[in-house]
Amino acid sequence: MDIKITKDMGILDAIRQYPECEKYFSMVGMSCFGCMAAHFEDIEQGCLAHGIDPDVFVRNLNFFLSGDAPTETNIPEA
């Protein structure tokens, strides 16, 4: 797996560069691309605002983009 996305990337920058990652953001409950904060927040900030571990999110997002199965969950406990 090649690392494509990092937690310090802007949310909209990541989606512009890899449009297919929008689906993953939605799958974990982060519809950040529709939020005004997405214009200035990075992925780490967005994850923290949603109670998601940013390291796990980025790792699994990169698995998702490469077509590999994620190794752990990052969906917050209800």
C-alpha cells in the first residue's frame, strides 16, 4: 500500500486529489466535504471533531483507496 493521504492534508485537498475518498468519509459519518469547516480544516482536525482517531482514519482511508481491506475500525462507539 502506498501512502496517499496524510492527516495534515486539507479535507478538500484530499477529496480534490482523490475524489473516490469522498465515499469513505461518508461511510464513517464524516460528511466534511459539505461543511464550511472543510475549507480550512485538515483531516486530523475533522477526525477529532467527530471523535475518530485520525491515525486509524488515515490508515484505513489509504487501504480503501488502494483497494485493500482495512485492518481496524475507526467508527466511533455509539
